[in-house]
Amino acid sequence: MRTTNFCFFLLLTVSYVFTSCNTDEGYGGSARIEGRVFVVMHDADNFVVDKNGKVISLKTDTVAAREADIYLVFGDDSYYSERDKTGDQGQYLFRYLNAGNYSVYAFSKRPSGEKIAERKDISVKKGGKTVVEDIYVHEGKAYGTSAIVGKLFVKYFDKGFFRGMYPAAGYRLYIKKEGEITFSDDVRAADDGTFIFQKLQPGKYIVYIPAEDDVKNFENIIVSEKMEVKQAGKVYMLASDLVFNRNL
């Protein structure tokens, strides 16, 4: 009986030793994870312009993500295990970790308020330092949208005689998405006739100017070809300029 009790106690002791040496993901080790987070700002009215003054793409500004939330996930857990804030240079550090697989992530934020996790999966060795690839999150009113750019000109006639064609500075244009009842936005042409419709979601659009002031009258309007917006963050240029006539 005494021998049996001793063997049972020995078995429990061995089981405890193996259990206490478990290296599953979590705290209790000497490994660490570090990295940096950057924020890419997609602001409206922020464009790349070529040497001829033509808008060719949307511009973004990238800076260190100061005081951003950064999350750590142990293994294949479905919820984060630790949350921290980045430093002044976007840096973060998680210490005292066991060896294993981890994930770190931060959130991009769409103008609608939707959050998108930008995640990196890493493997950590016992007692080692793991530097995570930089994480880039996206924000701004133009994030996830596109733009349509074109030019508007006016031809002037005097008693039936052509007097010249000039940029239609200050004239108002409208944009309508396929399937919508009326226009979704309006802008004025710049001094050189350039107009830009921003923050467009995927879909098919027409750009137009009414022949009269009634913008809901779809008769006798000057209309562009149909333009399909497929890709976010892109500038779509109308294939041809819009031109309308005015009598002096």
C-alpha cells in the first residue's frame, strides 16, 4: 500500500514538472516583440500634379503613428491578449513572452467609421528578439475612394460667328452615379477649366452640365462618356474634354 502511494505521488510530481515547463504562447518567458506603426493619410484636395499642371494621381502623406492602439494576439486566440499604445516614433514593444506564434495588428479607418485590421503574423524563439515588419494603417476622408478629372471649355459665338474657345472657369458641373435618381456632387471648374470630383466609390458615372440652371432637367445637357471607377485610390481622366456653346 505504501509503495502504491509513493508511485502515485511520483507520477503527480512528474506531471507537474512537465506542465510547468509548457512553452505555449503567453507571458512568462524572456522573448520580446517590437516594431513600428505608420499612418498613411488620404486627405481630400491632395494630388500629384505633373509639370504641365495635370492631376495624375492622388497623393498620400506617411507619418509615424503616434499614440496608436497596437494589439497582440497569443497563438490562434480569437481575441487580442494585450493592447498598448505606440510611442512618438510609432514604436511598440511587448516583453516577457514565451516562444511560439503571435500576431500584432493596428486598425485602418475608413471615412464611414469602418475599421480594418492591418495584421502581421510572427514566430518568436525562446529568449529572442523578433522585429516585426512595419505596419501601415490608412486614414483620411479620401481613403478607399477615387477621383474623376476632366476639363471644361466654352465656345463663344456672336451672331453665328465663332469667336473663340476658352476654359470655362467658374462654371458648375455635376456628377451622377448609375442607378441614382439625381446628381451626387457638384464642383466648379478652375481657371484652366479643370474640374475634379473626389471621394468616389466604385461604380459608373457621368459628368454633365445643364443647358439651363435646372440641374434636374436631363434634356439638352452636355454630358461626358460613361466613366467606370473600379479601383480605390486612383485618378480617372475623362478621355475627352467637355465643350459647350455660348452666344455673346
